[in-house]
Amino acid sequence: MYRVSTGGNYSAVLANLMAAQQRQMDAGNQVATQKKGTDLKDYARNAEMLTAMNSIDNQLGGYLDQNKLIADKLETQDFALNQVADATDQTRQTIADAIASGRVDTLMQDIGNQFANAVGGLNARYGGKYLFAGGQIDTVPVSATAMADLTDPTKVTADFFHNDTYVTQAKVDDATTVNTGLLADKLGTPLMDAYKAIQAFNEGPDGPFTGNLTDNQRVFLEGQLKGWAQVHTDLVTSTARNGMVQQRVDSVKTDLTNRQNSIKGMIGGITDADMTQAATNLSQAQMAVQAAAQVFLSLQNSSLLNVLK
């Protein structure tokens, strides 16, 4: 025969109440976090797999963050390259217009403005660092500030470039490394030589360019057109190469995003709670708590102490 006691009943009911409260708390956490657990011990059977997948997810996230910075830099670089190429094309157009009109009243002023635009593009910055300076990121890569600087007899064109030979690279994923750097002297030496030739002619015996074109000036400018067209073509080619790197980075970014979405889906398949089931469990747990509490109160009211009072 089993012995029934008030103390034993209290212990059993209290244990049930505490168990029901724990189930309610667990179900409530699942509904609130939409996760099956809060740490790896809650996923004991899949802990090793989750650790590996989280590591991959973090790695992919790191590449995506880096690629965003690379894409921003390349976009700034594209703007600068287009600025230089446009200045070159406008210089060529200015020369062609002067030949067509036979007047060169503002030729040097107009070309000087385009020279300033070209130098501004070559000295472009990203994040406070010079884009085309190689490893000399804190040193202005082109020091010429006016076309007259180029004809200084004590200097050659190379003296106005201060970049080194370091070409920056970036690893955009496990298998892909791209060159993201361009050098001012490689981009700008033919350009500076072309501007120097015009400035030297303007300072020479057949200059300056004012009023009507002379025969010698016309012959000189006609000879310059082909050279300027080639300088512009070379700069457009460099801009296009930068664009190809941009496309490559964008393609890798899309691939990384797809891979990260896939791995997040796999992680979610293990860690995400079934919200319908979690809501049902929460409702059942709440009912169990209420039932256990009601039993506890009923037991308290049926205590022998209440009869003896």
C-alpha cells in the first residue's frame, strides 16, 4: 500500500509546475528568437557542422565587405580616368576647332584649363589617399601645376611624376586576385609630353598663339591632332580595363552573395524554429502551467491543516 502525504503531493505538484514553467520559457524563447536554441549545446548533434558553416559564412561576409570597398575605389578610379580622358579629347577638339576657324585667340587658355583637369584626374584621391601614386599614397603623383612648368629647361617629363612602381592588388575571393592599381606615370607621360609640345611651340619663335593662325602654326597643330587622338585612345583603353576589373568584382560579389545566402539557408535549416510548432508549444506550455498552478491551489485548499482550523 502506498502512503499518501500532503508533503509528497506538494513536491510532486511543485515539480510539475516547475517543469511546465521551464517548457513555457523554452517555447517563449523560440517564439521570441525564432531559433531552436541559444548556443551550440542546444544543437549538440549538429554543433560541428554549424561551427564549420558559420566559419564559411563569416569568411564570405569578410570578402563581401572588402569587395564593397574595392568597388567604391574602382568607381572613384573610373571617374578620375574619365576626367583625364575627357580633358584629352577636349584638348584635341579645341585644336581642331582652332584649325577650322583659323583663330587662336583663346587657344592656350582653353588648353590650359584642360591641362588642369587632366592633372586633377591624375591626382585624384580615395579615402584621402592618392589613387595613382602606387605605394606613395601620401605623395601627390603629378607635381606640374601649369603647362609652363613642363618647359622648365632643368627638368624632363619624368621629373613631374612621383609615384613608385607598386601596383595594388586585391583578393576578392579564395581563387581570384585582381589588379586594382594604375600608375600616374604610365597613364600620364604621353599626355604630359603632348602638352609640353604645345607649350614649347607657344614659347618658341613661331609663337605665341594669338589672333589668326599663321601657316607654321596651322601645320604644327594639324600635326598634333593624330598624336592627341592616340593619347585619348590609350586613356580610353586604360579606362576600359578598369571597367573590366569592376565587372569582375561585381561578378564575384554576386557569386559570394549567392553562396552566403545558400549557407545561411543551410544554417537556418538547423537553427531556425518551426514557428507554427513553437507557437503551439507555447500555448500548450502556458496551459500546463495554469493547470499545475490550479492543482497546487486545490491541494493547498484540501490540506488537513485547513480541516483542523
